[in-house]
Amino acid sequence: MKLFDDFEAVKFPEENLIFITKNEYLYYIYDPAYNSWKRHKNAGNDRLTVSNYPDVSREELIKALGGVFPQKETDFMRCCNPSQLRRWNLLALLREDYSAYMNNKEIYDTVTHFLSESNGCYKSYLKLKELFAAADSSKLDAEHILIQIKELCFSIIGRDIFKKEIRIIDGHDCSSYFWIQPVRIIDFTDTNEIDNVAEMNSAEISIEEDDVDQYLVPFLDKYYDDELEANKKRVESYWNGELSYISGFAWYLTYNFYSFDAIENMLKDIKDTMEALSVGRENEFTAKLKEKRGSATHKLLYAKDFTEEQIEEYNANRPKEDDTEKELIIDFYCRFIYRMEYMLKVGREKGYDLISFMGP
């Protein structure tokens, strides 16, 4: 049965289930035996040939949804346990239920940051629902709601995630972030093939690409070794029996490998740069750190209040120098060094011998 926005509902008779698909990819499953919905664990990745399955009748679907015919995806989300939903699903529900608050950009950004930092994301979501419901009944304004959200966040996460800092995320962030982790090569026939590289995901960190560009590229450029065997064997294409290889530091979805020795020397330079910044001394990196790098356009494309003309004007006149406070840069380097030294220590312990920097 055709629904909305490329969603369809079909039966899986062998197991007496109802499947909800989008563009033929499975998203939601209903089990009549238990009268329960769940979001598919691999939602959006497992493809079905929908035409091979019988349609669900309108009556069956309404009954499964407790008397409601679905008009949008959130109708299915509401039938699932919140613990099965992703952060963006929970945000969609909050925007729908509390649009008067969530349409406020500062509140929306604060809630998004809160959920992204929460280990038990759905628990934070449930607390936010309680907060918004109480705020609604008390007719609180945006300023007081923001204060309450930040207090709630601190009580759940145990630290101030809203302080100004250059962020380092523990684990893997799928948006515009570089992914950094210990690796080892299993098969040198193509070292850019994910199946040929063992990744130590438990030690992975993610850093936004503009921050990598601004604060790490001078060091990454110095210590990148194109002659390192792992870097030399990254296959770019295979044509008429001939292989071509990736050369140089690659920005997007490519392993850039560094030996442990190179990382240790890089960290020595970063420590020296921290000291230079703190006392006002110049070294080979301080001038480079003042140069404004990063993709302003990438950031501004997602700014709702900017037109294309404003984006073009901003980029035409954007700053040539970075004005980040030295205290923020030093704090970032201190946290980066800690994590990299940890990677080197546990990486060696587990038999890894390289660190990979991979862009989004």
C-alpha cells in the first residue's frame, strides 16, 4: 500500500508481520502477535523488492496503529519504544510536539547538542518531554526554558557541554567530522579498502573538519609520508588492468596513515606550539595557525537565515586571519594530546601500528 513520501506498507505472510518501507528500504516492523512496533535495527540499509510482497489493507494498518491512518513518519515513531529511535528521530518528535519552543533556533541547537552528548539519548528525550510539558503549563519564556535545559543537561551528563571549546567527540560522528583511530593493515593490495584495514573503533575520536583544517593541518602536512607503504597502496581506480593510486593527504573518505613514530613527533611539535602560544613566542606553526582556513561556505549552507547572495558576500569578504583565543587552542591541543597518547598506548598493546585520519 502506497503511503506518503515514498513510504509503503506490505505484509510478510511467512512471519505474519507488517513491513513499513521507504524507497524499498525497511524502516519499521509490526508484529500482530504482540501488538508491537519496532524500528528496524538496520533501518534504511536493508532493501526489499516491495512488489514481491502483498499489500496491507487500510483497515489492517489503522488497527495496527491504534485507530490512526499514518500521515507522516512520526506516526510510526510514536508506536515504537523511544530506546529504539535515533537522535534525529527523537528531535523530529520534539519538534512536532513542542513546535513553539523547538522553532526557536537557540533552543533547538541546545536540545540537539544535549541529545548528541547523551549516552542514554532516549532517557534525555523523556526528561526533555517532561520539561517542555511543565514549561508549557507554566507559560515559561525561551530564556527560562534554556536555563532549565542546561541545568537538566548538567544533571544527566555531569559536565558543562555548553562551554566554549573546540570540540573533540569520543567515538564516531557521521556528519562533517574527521575520524581518527589506531589501525593496522591486513591486506596491502588496496589499503583504502575498508575490509583490508583493521580499525580500533573503541579508541576512535571525531573532530569537525573545519577544526582539523584550522588547528591540525599544519602538523598533518609536515608529518604525512607519501612513501609510507600503507599510503602508497591506496587504490584510486582500476581501469583496463591498470591500477592508479591515491597520492598525498586526501580530504574525503580516504585513509591517511601515520606511523606511531610520526604521531609521537607531531605531538612534540604540538606541545612546543602550546608553550609558544602561552608565552607569545613564534615557532614554525604559530604563523600558520593565524591563517584562516576551513570551508565557510560549508557552514553557511546550513544557516537558515542566510540567502545564497549573503553566503557569497560572506565568503568574498571572510576574514584572512583566525581570531580564536589562544586559551581555546591550547585547551584543544591539551585534550587532543591526551587522546592521541592514549591511542598510541592501547594501540601498541593490541597490535596496531598506524593512526588513520579519515575525512567526511
